[in-house]
Amino acid sequence: MYPRLFLALTPLLFTTVAYAADCGNATDQATMNQCAAQQNKAADKELNALYQQITARLKGSPDNKKLLVGAQRAWIGFRDAECRFSASAVEGGSAYPLIYSSCITELTKARVETFKQYLKCQEGDLSCPVPSQ
């Protein structure tokens, strides 16, 4: 029973992979929404990796780590609220996921750049909250 079901679903699996792979030529709303979600996921993954690097450097400074956690939580709240507002003109429409995800991705990329700067701090830079390695 299950092998037949798998065989029946196999074309759908390959269609989804091919469907998702052509983001550069997306022409329908569903594909654009899916591609925006993929870009969002990639940016979030990069942000999380950098966040982990920063928290590792702050392991000897629990107060600063607590400040980072609070700042990140506040930033996420801001990001989500800003993007809900930014996409509010198309709320309920088929373009909403695209507009919302694109906003989230752009703000996340900006946060990624901030985190990268924190990780490049030179020893002795008193304006930098993250110690150098």
C-alpha cells in the first residue's frame, strides 16, 4: 500500500523541488511567495549563526549576554511589527506573504550586518560590546 502511495506522490515531490528552484524567473504569486519565504529562511539561518558566535564570545560576561538577549527579543518584536505595518496595505491578499517576507528578510539582513560588525571589533575598541577573539 505505502509503496504505491510513494510512487503516486513522487512526481509531486520532484515538481515541488523544480518549482522552488527557479526563483530567478518566478512569474506567479505562489512561486514568488515561496521564494520570499526561502530567502527569509536563509537570512534567519545566517542571523542565528552569528548570534550564536556572539553569545559564545559573551560567555564570560553574563550581564552583557543578558543585554544581548533582551536587545534581540526587542529587535524581533520591532521587526515583526514593522513588517506587519509595511505589508498592511495588502493584508488578506495573495501578495501579503511576499511583501511581509521581503520586509522580514531585509530587516534581518540589516541585523546580520550589525552582528558582523560586532564580530569584527578590534581589541581596545571601547564602543564595541563584543570582545574580540
